[in-house]
Amino acid sequence: MSATAPTASPGPILTASPGFIAWLAAQRVSFVLSTYQRARLIFIGRRPDGSLRGHERLLEHCQGLWTDGETLWASGKTMLWRFRNIVPPGMANERGADRIFAPREARVTGLLDVHDIALGHMPGMDAPGPIFVATAWNCLATLSETATFRPLWRPRFVPTLVAEDRCHLNGMAMRDGAPAYVTAVAPSNVLDGWRERRSDGGVLVDVESGETVAAGLSMPHSPRIGPDGRVWLLNSGTGELGWVDPQAGRFTATAFLPGFARGLALVGGYAVVGLSRPRENLTFEGLPLAEALARNGAVPRCGLVVVELATGRTVEWLRFEHTIEELYDVAAMHGVAQPEATGLKPEDLERAAMAETGGG
């Protein structure tokens, strides 16, 4: 009987640049990431001893994220989840976690392929609440009390509400509590029509006017309005972080990113960008990103890069060395050192009972 050779350890899953943890501390920020590839929410923070802490929870096909550090919304395959922090202000648990997010609501949405999420208000809503990109239906939507979702807005190039991913609407930028801009992979009005235009069909659309303010993008994602008023976004198909001047309709690249970029959080004068290793399938093949990686002598990475907006220089990074190959969204938690979440297993939920303070 032959002995089986021991399997070599793959090593640590997370590595970071020497200054990454100090950067987190200086900015007083932590992050939550989503990966639908591995069905996980991943929290990135720092322990009281100054070491890096990664914490994960399973959540099926999670993509879009929104948080203010007390409430966390996350999209799943057929649900929209709301979590709430249960740690009192100024306190932490025995592990040093100063935020613990417990599930408080799970709304059935059906298969909407929810991408970006924000809290706000726009015409068609009765009150402020979650607004999300329902990619499978080519629209912005919110929750409904009588159906699984309420459509709120769709681009002019998809004139009817239909359950077909025609343009791959994916990103949403908020301004003054309302959606201001959205990104789509192509202005197509046929099922999967965006796939033939991945290299140069991307558009940035003004929500209020319905006008396309920038075109010729390559799989754009994650538009965000910066403190400078610029519309920052990820030109994912070319591996670029940059900004759009809506008046000129021109995209200006600021930095090259070594991976397929999705998920953008603006923190002070920095952009924190999520990177994925491209899959070998119809969504990722044939993009300019492959040539750009070869031209820059780069191997695609999965993780985070911290880019200084003023210079385009990458100042810090976090890398998933194995297991996690793709990220979708990146959300910042300001003033939070070490976030985590409770589990969603039945035994975890059994222990989640908590009375509202001030009750009779």
C-alpha cells in the first residue's frame, strides 16, 4: 500500500503592500467586497494589534453593495439583503470587531441580476429607499410591496420593459441622493446584443436627460462622482481608471490597472479599485485588456489597488493569491476599523434575536 504524498499548502490567501495597513489606519477606513464567483462577502480591516484582518460570509451570487458603516445592503442571486450593525458606538467584541452586521431583512427580487445599489430617492418612489440596477431587465428599480421590484427608469435605447439583458446596464453614480449617471456595455435593444460591442460600445448616460454623454467605452463599470465633480469610472475592457467630462463627452484615462476592474470606492484623494482575473469565456475574451496587459508586462491580479487620483500612481495594494479570482463591488466603511458579519445558517439566525431598546 503506497503512501499518499501530502498536499502542499497554497500559502496565505491575502497579501498586501507594506504600507496598506498604515494607509487604512490613516484614512480611518475599512472595506466590504463582493464576489459572486465564490458567493462571499469579504470584509477587510485591521486588528487592534495593527495586523490585517479578512473576514468572510457566504452569500449566494452577491454583487452590488451599499453601506454607510451602520447599514449594509447586498444583492444575492434572488434576494436583496439588508444588514444592520449590532455593536454599540465606541464598543468592540473580544476580537476587536467594531462593526458586526446582522441580517435584518431579505427581500425576494427574483432573478434580476442586481448590480450597483444605492440608497436615495427618484421619481416613482414613495419614499427614500434602495435603488438598484436590474441588469436582466435593463432598468433602475426599487423594492415593491406587491411585486418583486418596481421599475423606475430605463435608457431610451431599450424602449420597453423586458426580461432580456440587452444592453448590460450595470453601474450607477449618485448625486445629491439620486441617480445621476449610469453605465451600459452597449446601447443595444436585442437580447445579448451588448456582447458584440464589448470592446468599444460602452456608454455613460445622464439619467435626468436620458442623453448619452460619453460613448466608445469598453465595458464601463462603477461610475462615481468625485468631490471634484468629475464622473470617475472603470473602463474595464481596457484596464483603465479615468474620468469623464459630461460636457465634452470625453474619457480621460488616469491609471492602468492590472486586471479586469469592477468596484470603485473614492476615499479622500484616492480611488480604491477591485480587480479580477479575466475568465476565458465570451464575456472577457477579445478585449483590449489582453493587449494592454502584455504591453505593460503584467499578469492579471485579483484584489484591490489604491490609486492616487491626482497622479494616477498606485500607492498600495491588496492581493488574493488563490481561491478568490473575481470581485464585483467595493464599498468603503469610514470610521470603521474591523468589520464582520454574523452567519446566515439557521443556528446563527436562532441566536440573532434582539429586542429594540426602549420597548415595553
